[in-house]
Amino acid sequence: PSIRKFFAGGVCRTDVQLPGKIVVITGANTGIGKETARELARRGKSLHFHVHRAAPPAFLTARVYIACRDVLKGESAASEIRADTKNSQVLVRKLDLSDTKSIRAFAEGFLAEEKQLHILINNAGVMMCPYSKTADGFETHLGVNHLGHFLLTHLLLERLKESAPARVVNLSSVVHIAGKIRFHDLQGEKRYSRGFAYCHSKLANVLFTRELAKKLQGTGVTTYSVHPGIVRSELVRHSFLMCLLWRLFSPFLKSAREGAQTSLHCALAEGLEPLSGKYFSDCKRAWVSPRARNNQTAERLWAVSCELLGIQWK
Ligand SMILES: NC(=O)C1=CN([C@@H]2O[C@H](COP(=O)(O)OP(=O)(O)OC[C@H]3O[C@@H](n4cnc5c(N)ncnc54)[C@H](OP(=O)(O)O)[C@@H]3O)[C@@H](O)[C@H]2O)C=CC1
Ligand SMILES: CC1=C(/C=C/C(C)=C/C=C/C(C)=C/C=O)C(C)(C)CCC1
């Protein structure tokens, strides 16, 4: 058990509850996102719930939006979470991050539906895909992992500000260390490696978080990037070798629930505001590579991302 505990890593120990709070989490139909959604849906200020094992009244729990590309998969995860947590307010909405039309449609629907947004978790991600492009012509890792979430955050930001204190959590990875922002070939048309393409996009997540924190100073909205640990999930689905490694070393990898702890910590823990823009692993602040600390790269990536998406975001 002590070896297992070692590999499980940090645990989110805060008991902050979320009565009446609104949460959006991308890619929450499986893996780390689903376990994050489950725990957030459980956080309601309801003695009634614990004592009577009954469904708590809506205003006592969080409303959790599972934003995913496959609504059927989303519904199956949502009904499991609803049954498990007795929170009926776990809702599924369509969001395909590889298509800016879908991102805009999701944001439009959400903004019409909800007057508040307290927690946005940019969790969805793809890894090691063979070369491909999104509907808008972006290389898939950059398009889904970085640009998709960049646009989504932009579209939801006013609602977050109006609901402050609010938080944005961006799932990155320790492999950002191997990443580089190749401005001369952002779409990987000259040279492409599916492993490095993922690393580049995860570096972009850290740089985005850093720059976003600067722009949000004084608004009451804070943001954090996260390495969840090496987690047993479907992320490795595009690589035979990684699937094999994941199976072989399965006992030493984190479960999705263990992998959700740092996202939960950054979404919930009290007193994190002074650390806005920082990178976390195992529920504490962690080291980032020199490239992830470069303000010039962060600013340039921000400007280029706005240009690619055709948005103005000062
Ligand atoms: N697992 C690990 O070891 C690590 C994971 N991470 C990061 O954690 C995050 C969660 O990964 P994890 O749970 O492991 O992976 P999973 O593959 O289990 O889950 C990824 C989720 O993202 C969704 N997704 C993929 N593409 C899109 C898209 N175009 N639009 C909307 N949703 C999409 C998937 O949907 P669908 O089911 O439909 O494919 C799925 O719900 C990722 O950002 C990943 O980079 C970081 C470090 C390590
Ligand atoms: C060498 C090796 C491993 C491979 C590690 C790898 C390949 C990590 C990849 C991390 C990823 C994909 C992070 C996602 O963001 C294991 C399986 C831990 C077991 C011990 C030996």
C-alpha cells in the first residue's frame, strides 16, 4: 500500500463546497476529466444528502457541464456521475475543439443558458495523432489542445469576470519540457513528429496560462496550468507502443481519479490567488522549463493565436 500511495501522488485535501456554482469541463466523458467532473458534482453543501442519501436540492450543488465531442459518450458518463453523486445537474453539451464553429456554437448556447461561470477546466486533449488538420486548417495537437481552448476561454471570459472569484484550469503536461513554439512552422508542414507535436501544444498551454494570468490581474479571475501525473487513460490510444507501455506499467501509473487531484486542487483550494499563472503538479507548485518562462514567447504566441483565430483579445 505504501508503494501504491507513492505512485498515487498528491491528494486534493480541501473540503471547499460548490453550492450554486457553475462549472464547465471539456473532454469530461472519460479519463481525468470525467473523474474531475465527478468530484466537482459531489461538492454540494448538503447534510440532507449525506444523512438521507437523497438527491440534494439544486441550489445546494454545483451545476457541471460536460463539454464533449461525442454527446452519446458524454450522456453515458453523465448518467453514471448523476447516479453516483445524486446530483441531477450534470449536463452534457456538444463541443468539438477541432472546429471553431462548434466552439462558437457551444459558447453561444452556454451564454444564453447560464448567467454565471465560476470554474472552467480546459481538460480535453489528444496525443500522438498521425498528421492531420482541424476543420480550420490547424495542425491537430495545436488546434485542439491549444487554439481550441484559447478560443473557448476568450468566448467565456466575460461570464467568468462577471462571476468572480472564478478560475480557469488548463491541463498541460510535464512533457512541455520537450516542447518548443516553432513560429516558422506552427502547423508542422515542414517537419512533423507526432510525439513532439503533443509536447509543443502542452508548452503552449503553460505559456497561455502565464499570459492569461497577466491580463486577468485585478479581475478576480485566476488561472493555473496542471501536470496531472502519468495517468492510465485513453490518451495513448493513437500509439501502439504507448498502449503497450501503459499496460506493462499499469500498476505504477495513476488512476484517472488520482490524476484528477491537481485539477481539483487548482479549481478549489483556498488562497491560490497569488499563484495565478503558475504550473502545478501533485497539488503543489512545480518547476517549469526555461522555454515555459519566456515572456516574449508567451506574448508572441498570444498574438499569433489571435491572428490565426481571427479574434481581438488585448
Ligand atoms: N494521461 C496522462 O498520462 C496525461 C494526461 N495529460 C493531459 O490531461 C488531459 C486529459 O487527458 P486524459 O484524461 O489522460 O485523456 P483521455 O484520452 O482519456 O481523455 C481526453 C478527452 O478529451 C476529449 N477530446 C479529444 N479531442 C477532442 C475534441 N476535438 N473536442 C472535444 N473533446 C476532445 C476526448 O473525447 P473522446 O472520448 O470523444 O475522444 C476525451 O474526453 C489532456 O489534456 C492531456 O494532455 C497530461 C499529462 C499526462
Ligand atoms: C519509460 C517508462 C515509462 C514511460 C513514460 C512515458 C512514455 C511517459 C509519457 C508521458 C506522457 C505521455 C505524458 C502526457 O502528457 C513508464 C510507462 C512510466 C514506466 C517506466 C518506464
